[in-house]
Amino acid sequence: MLHSSLLDETVQLAIDDRVLILNSAADPFVLEAAWRLSAGELILAEDNVASLQLAHSALQREPLKTQLHVSHVPFHEYTLREAPATVNVAIMNMVYQPSNAWMIYGLQVAAYALKPGGRLYIMGAKDRGVLSMAKRMQSIFGNLETLVISKGQRVVCSRMENKETRDAPTKQFPALLPTAFAGGKLDEGTRLLVEALEVHATDIALDIGCGAGYIGIHIGQLASKGHVTMVDASLATVDAARHMVEQSGMTNVQVLASDGIQAVKSQRFDLVVTNPPFHLGGIHTTDIAGRFIREAVQILRPRGRFYLVANRFLKYEPALRACFKNVEEVGGNTRYKVLRATNPIINVK
């Protein structure tokens, strides 16, 4: 449970405030803030396109009847696009942050964005590191107030009293993303997937959840007469992958921001691959991979191939067998497995 009501109870807003939502557009408090800001501005500094779409859909469904202005800035580009000291209130829910690096960057953005007297509210759980974040807020802003504690969650607040903390990095996103390389080597799961892949020269291929783009570029090198599309819901990830494609000089690879297959659902592919995440809000989940499996069926050609790499303890085989007639393990080791599925069952929803 996200306890967004804690933000409802503790965040103070004036009707004409400029409010910055720090990579938390999926939080129900966004709609609450919109109701309160009849003459203000709501800025969604958001990385995830799915969360952004969720927020816009919620706002469009509600008859707000205000002069509220809603805008979006990619989270990793806020300090590049926006002027400093223009925001009255900044808000971050830690549950939506992929890692500690994203939370720390959120503090940097808040320090850059807030006017003197502006306030930063952060909601998080003890087991998600809210106490460490509180210490960082105290160090950066020189003050901290704990507003509420409930069922392991708390809301903490700092006020901008000076601008000595204004110095923000100009290019953040490389530091936010886990690299595919460790000590110059591919991470183990990616390496095993690359080794197991069967790629034809004419393949039209898709990499769902492409990360920094190594797998898609590898496929593009082998599919020299074909084409590769890489998609990811993270705007910072898409930027990183595009940079990698540009560095490679390849012309048969494109990278798109997409919630799953939404940007390419009208297309058909010979090869679909994924190395899906299995954490959501710090919780293990197979839902993301399950969705990618179901979506792969929709866009694969009848003789298409689907590859997935996963930790061995994750039981994706039942979901695959519900969508494909043939499922086999084609690579792996004691920690990871590479699964290949063929003959998609067309009527799967």
C-alpha cells in the first residue's frame, strides 16, 4: 500500500503555487494537487512514459474547471530545460524511484528548483531508506521536519533557506542507469542471452525493455539486411540507448520511448527479445515479464521467435506455455536461464 493519503494530509499548497512532482507521476496525489491548484502550475518531472500516461489519463477524466497548467519535463533533463528557483513545492514518493541514485538526484533537482522558502516533501518507508534520505535532506537544506509516521511510512519536509546548494550536474542520466558492463564485461544475464540468440540477416527484430541498448545493437550487427527497434518506458534509458546507437554508427537500429509494445503494436516482427525487470517499487514481481510475453504474441509473425532471459528461480515457463506452443531452454547456467518460445497462439489475450 502506497499510503498516498499521507501526502494529502501533510502537503500544504496555495492555489497559485508552482508544484514539481519528482518522478512520481503515478502517485494518486497528483490528482489531489491538481484539485488544489486552481491557478497554479503542476510540473511532472517524470522518467516513465507509462506513469506519465496514467497521470494524464487521470487528469483528463476529472472536470477540474480551473486555469491549472500541467507540463512535463523528462526527469533526467530538468536542470537542462528549466530555470532555477522557480518552484514553490517539490514532492517525491520514494516507492517510484528505481534506485538510490534516482532518489539522490531527486534531492539535487529539488535544491535547484525551489525558491527561497520553498518546500520539499518526501514520502517513503523505513525499509526503502527514508531515514537516510532524511539525513541527506538535513545536510543539503540545513533543516528537516518529520510531519507524520504511519505503518512504517513517513513524510519528511525541508525548507529552502539559502541557495548554496544550487549547483546541480548538467548531465545526469549516465549516472542514473545501471550499465550493461561491469569491469568492461557484459553482465551475466545479457551475455547468456546474446550467446543463445539465433539472428537471421533479414530479421525484423524488437527488444522490449532495451536498457542501454547492447542487445539491440548486437542484433542489428547480425541482422545486416533487416532492422531492429528497441523500446523502453524510461526516457533516460532511451536517451542512453540512442547515444549508444549513434556511437555505433548503425543505421538499421531505432530506439523509441514506449510503454511495452504500445509504440509498435501495429508492426510485426520475426524476432522479439527481452531481459525483463522483476522489481517494481522494491517488490519482486513477474507481472512485467508476463505482460511482455503476452504482448510478444500480438506482434510476432507466425514463424517468429521470442527469447527471454531471467534468474533461474523466476517461473516464467507457465506464462510462456500459455502463449506459445513450443517453449525450450536454450542457454543459461546455475543462476540464469535463456528461454525460447515459438509458434505463438494467436487467440491469446
